[in-house]
Amino acid sequence: MEKIGMSLYLSCCFIILVLLHFACIGRAQEVENEREFSYNHSSRVGPAHWGRIRPEWRICNNGTMQSPIDMLHQRVQVLPNLGIIRRDYRPANATLLNRGHDMMLRFEGGAGNMYINGTAYLLRQCHWHSPSEHTVNGKRFDMEIHLVHQSATGKIAVIGAFYHLGANDSFLLRMTPYLRALANTTAIERPVGMMDPRNIQIGSGTYYRYVGSLTVPPCTQFVDWSIVRSVRSVADSQVNLIRQAVQDSSDTNARPLQPINQRTVNLFAPMNNRPQS
């Protein structure tokens, strides 16, 4: 009887640990409803106050590894052994969500992996910020995409890429009917069918890497950021459509720059494409 009791006890402990593990993974992800906070700096729920809206968001105010940051070339360390960003994406069924301040494309069940030091990170979703959240030598771009990944243990890795105004972005052209549909309805999500993230042409040959956080609550830290240095093109009408579809009262959805503190920013770049100091 004692052995049976001990087995039951250990089984219960295992189940509790598994549930806690997946609960922590859920809390680490970005919120799917952003209407509790604002990007309006004068608002009582603006960026300076995110950490006081909910107890579990307090790290937004007191965290020392917050994002976004400025990639200042004088403090960037070139590491040629980082290698290109390895991605193995695949098409997946997707849903477009209006989260309140941005449009998020959620890949149901994940859409393939990126790899960091041998660890696989499943692509969960992507979304857009305008203007860019990260900057390079103080320069801000017209838009930034975030591709959010998660490992089997719940660790998060994000690929970011910049856009300047110019020609249409081909991936957003595919998204146009769905963005317009959400802009003209009170629905907050819409199935978009099979989407192939390989069509998000961001490049991977030259990029910055640092450890930071999610840029929206809960502002989870120890996120591996890879910021692609090449800049893509997006039409002004496409940026406007994303913002109009959200129908919020903010002109932008970019979090202010955060202190870098003592963090290191690494750069993988070919010899002929390294920044000048």
C-alpha cells in the first residue's frame, strides 16, 4: 500500500509540474488582447505605466533587460562565428487577429523552426509595428516586423526586420483582403487559410543579436533577439492599412527605446558588410 501511495503521490507531483510548466509558457507569451494598455505617452496606461497595470506586468517598469534598444555601432561587437540565421519554415493554417494596437498573424500549430545554438524555436506568430521599435545609430525606420518563436521549454526568440517606404511588400499584398475585412467589421479575428512564412523575405546574412524582452506586456525577459540589418520596402498605403484595420486611437504602436544597461549587442556580418565606427 505504501508503494501504491508513493506512486500516486509522484504521479500527482509530475502532473502538477507539467501544468505549471505550460502555464508559465502561456504567461511568457505576448498578450492577445492589447486593449488594457496604450501607446499614448500622456495616458495613465501609457508605456511609462505598463508595469503598474497588472502585478504580472511589473517587469515592464523595473526590468533591466527590456526591449527595444538602439543598436549603436560603437558598442556592437562583431562575431563572425554566429553564422547566418537558420530557418526551416513551412506553410501553416493561420488566423489574423486584431489585438487592439496591432495586427497579429497566428500560425496554428506553428510554421516551422528557426535554430539558435542547436535549439529549435517554433514560429508561432508575426506582427507589425510602425514606426520601427528598434533603431540603428538612432535611426528609426517606417515599419518593423516581429516573427515570434518559442522552444519546447518555453524560451522565446524573435526575428525583427526593418522596412522603409517604397514599393509594395509582397507578403502584405497577400494579406490585404483580410486586413480590409477586419477593418470593416467588429470581428477581432479572421481565418486566412494556409500561409507560407517563407514569403516573408527578410534576409538573414547580416544581423544584430542581443538578449532583451517582449516589447508588449508582460515584457518577459531573456528573449533572444535577432535584428536583420537589411531593410525591406513597404508601401505607405500598406502601413496605413495595418493601422486603419486596428482602429485604435494611437498614431503609432512602437514602444519607446529602453536602457541598454550593461548588455552586449553582437553583429554577424561578412567582411565587406561591416559597419564603420
